[in-house]
Amino acid sequence: MSFQNKTAIITGATRGIGKAIALKLASQGANIVIAAKSVEENPKLGGTIFSAAEEITAAGGKALAVQCDIRFEEQIQNVVEMTLKEFGGIDMLVNNASAISLTNTEQTEAKRFDLMHSINVRGTFFMTKACIPHLRKSSNAHILTLSPPLNMDPKWFDKHLGYTITKYDMSMMTIGWAKELAKDKIAANSLWPRTTIDTAAVRNLLGGEMLAKMSRIPDIIADAASYILSKPSAACTGNLFIDEQVLAAEGITDLDKYAVVPGGRLYNDLFV
């Protein structure tokens, strides 16, 4: 695979899954635009848009760090304008930025509810809207959103309804964009892990070191993303992919190298 001279905007690419995807595409020659908030390092989270840019450059790609809070349309527009100025176009958008709160209805504060909706739903929608006119000019345009398969089993709703509906909204947008943009040959797909992924969210919010040891490293998502983004956009669209399925289709079934503890127990992610 090669993404030589192709340009990807990745939201939330400072750390975790977003950065792993950025590094993977950069290693295959892509230009990466890091659209994220962190310009000063948070000790609990690590990384800034500038440190991510240094890693991306070291991996073989070109990097552009742009501070962006996707809750604000003027900041989204600034990302697009700076991308065009630096690289001349947009070939891929990876909607990775997301907020999480695994709380039931009574425990979900209005501030947290609004944050999840303004980032996961509104931010994803308007970042994509801003990129569409420029994706239309690409020879192989892709929108890839980090969101799960749609599953109406009540167990995915009762413990964290506010969060679930935002992630499902993201997946429904994928389905909508795939149909809406088919005439323009802009692919829209979603990707989700089968297991938990060792990220700051897992370590700080969900299960700490114990859950991290039952997780996989972000590289599995990055590898799956690179396969999806390399497909012809007219032929690969409207899918809500699971990482294992993507890799299996490429003949990759030994996934032990992705485990934090090879051979150890793995914990299923939400919605799977």
C-alpha cells in the first residue's frame, strides 16, 4: 500500500488510536493533518499536536499540526483552509475525536451529555461537511469514522444511554454519507475494535492497568484503517467494520502481536 502524496485530516490524532492511524499512514507516505486540542501536555494523557507531528515526520510522512476543537465551526474551517494551503487538497478524513461517559441517565450531567453530543455528533458532522467539497476532487476519497456496528440489544443502552446514542449517531451518519456521496465516489465507512484498546481512556476512565493488560495495542486499528482507506472508494463504502474482520479479509488471522499481553485474556469492547 502507498499513500504517497495523499492527505489525511485526523481528528484527535495527538495520542491513542488517532495517532496510531496517523503514524501508519505516514509510514506509507501520507501527509497528515493533526486536528486536535492539545498544545500543552497533560501528564495523565501525554502528547500534544506538536509532539505527534514530530513522530509523524519521523515515520516518513509530512505533518501539519492545527489546534482544533471540533465543537466550533470556525476552528474546523481553519483546519480545512490550512490543509489546502499546505497540501493543496484532502483525500481522507478520519473522524476519531470522541468524548465518553459510561453513566446511566440519572448519573449523566447536562454538561457531560452536551459535551458528548457536541463532539461525537455535531463535531463529526460539521468536520465532514467542511471536507466534502475537497474530498470530491480526490481520486480516491474516504471518510472513516471510529464508531460501532448498530446493535439494538438493550444491554448496550441501559448502562450508558447518553454515550451509546452519540456513537450510534456517528454510525448512522456513515450509512447516510455512503448513500448521499455515492455519486461523488466518496467512500464512508466506520471502524470499531472487537477488544478494548490500550489507550488513555481505558487506563484513566474505564479499567486502569488491569483492563489495559486485557487489551490490544492501537496498531490493530491503524492497520485495519490503512486497508480500508486503500480500497477503491466506489467499491468500499457503507460498511460498519470490526477490526478483526478487516484483517481476516486480508489473510491476517494471527493477531497475537497486537495483544498487550500476548497469549493473555482479551476483553471485548463495548457494542461487540
